[in-house]
Amino acid sequence: MVSTKTGSFAIGYRLIGSPWQRDLSRAIEFATASGFECLDVGAVDAPSLRSIRAAGLAIGSADLPGFVGELITADLAKRKRAVDRAIEFITMAAAEGVRRFFTVLLPDDVDADRETTLGQMVEAYGPLCEVLTRAAPDGRIVIEGYPGRGPQYAALGCTPESLRAIFARLPNQPLGINFDPSHLVRMGIDPERFLREFGGRVGHVHAKDCQLLPEGAYEFGILQSATLARPHAWGGHAWRYVIPGHGQVRWPAILQILADNGYRGFLSVELEDEEFNGTPGGEMAGLIASRDYLARL
């Protein structure tokens, strides 16, 4: 298996929605043949989790069902259904060895004020934390800082201020961070300073980078949409997501801060790069290039 030199972090990848990766047997075959050690999966069933582990791979993370606009809502009946479904999934997946449950804190009402959304989040995730504590005391729900779609960018847990508010409302709970520096770079937040503050909260890491595009920032600014031009795939006009090493992130420093903070988890490549996505061959090449870059550090 392949790992980094700094921190000896094992490298895996996150399954995305492309056809070859939806074929779990093919994704597993590629992962094992390429030296990856884990897969990040969606809210899959128990047989799928067992097949991954039977192949000698770990589950890096599994997605909580309902995190896109179902758990965080003012509709109490809708929220209860989503919480019940998530509790059932946590219980099943924890029994199958899953210890990291991925989420993005996306509300159904993107125009609601953020303090209201925070209250709804606490009411939904509090019971999930209690269930996870019983099902897997070493487990964590890990929050990724994807901000959501503009112009509202309504997701919680994307900035230091937002995360502090969440952890203050839900103290001593198995809530952590899915650290993805690409989102921080895009939002203008220093990922190294972020890690120095929140490194002890990191439960999982996405290896993804972000390239800032000064010419695009001049041409289009960073607030308005373009009049005619189309944005980059996996990006906007002034930025785009790229594989590790192709953007602004100083990965050697990131790995060292993770190691200094005692992180012992995986680096999962999340492939979102217009130079690689779109074909099986391109995506496999992007994953391997990411693996090789990280393994040199």
C-alpha cells in the first residue's frame, strides 16, 4: 500500500458519480491494483461495505444519508424522517466497521438566516452524535466545508467562526472535521492557520487542491456571474479545483501540521479536476498522479 513519507498517511480515494466508479467491483479492483488503502463511499448498503473490506481495503468514510437539505430543515416531519434514516445507517455501518461519517451541513432553505439554520442543525445532529457514541465510541461525524451553491453559499461549518459556533453548541460530541483545503483556498481562508487551530478536530482528509486564476479574477471579479462566459468545470471563473500539487496548497506543510497534531487517518483523493474528469482513463490517471505526488512528500 502507498503512504506519505511525512506522517505515513495511507492514501485512498473518494468514489464519485462517474459510471466506472459506480461499478463497485471495478472501483475496488482499481484501488487494490493501484496501492490505494481505502475508499470513501456514499450511504451504501452492508453488502457493499463488506465487499470493500473483504478486498483488504478500509472504509475511509461513508456519507450520512440526507445531508443535502433533509437533516437541516424547519419541517419537523421531514427532519424526523431524515434523522431516523441516518440513525439506522449509522447503526448498520458502525457494525460493519465504519468509523467516519461524512456530511456537509446543507439546509433545505438556503435563504434562512444562519443562526436559525444552526439551531436546526443542532436539533438534527445531536441525536446522531448520541447514537454514534453508543455504536462506535471511536467514531466521528466529519463535516466538510463545501460552502454550497451561490449566491447564498448556505452551508454551515465552512469557516472558523461557523465551526466554533457548532462545537460550542454541541460540546463533547463526536463531531469532527473532514479537512479539505481546496474549499478554504477558494474562500480565502489560510488552510495552514486553519489546521493549527482545528487540527485536533480533523477526523478525515480529502486530498484536493484549488488553483486561483488571477486573469479570471480580473475579467469577472469574484462576486458576479459572467454575462456570457461559462465557468470552469469543477470551479468558477477565478478558481478551479485541481489534483494535489497543481494548486495553491502547500502540501508538505499541511502533512507536517497533521502529523504534529496526531492525525492518524487517511488522505482520500477527491478527484474534481477538469483536466482529468470525464473518462475512465482520465480519472484513473488523475487518481494515480495524485497518489504519486502525495507519496513523494
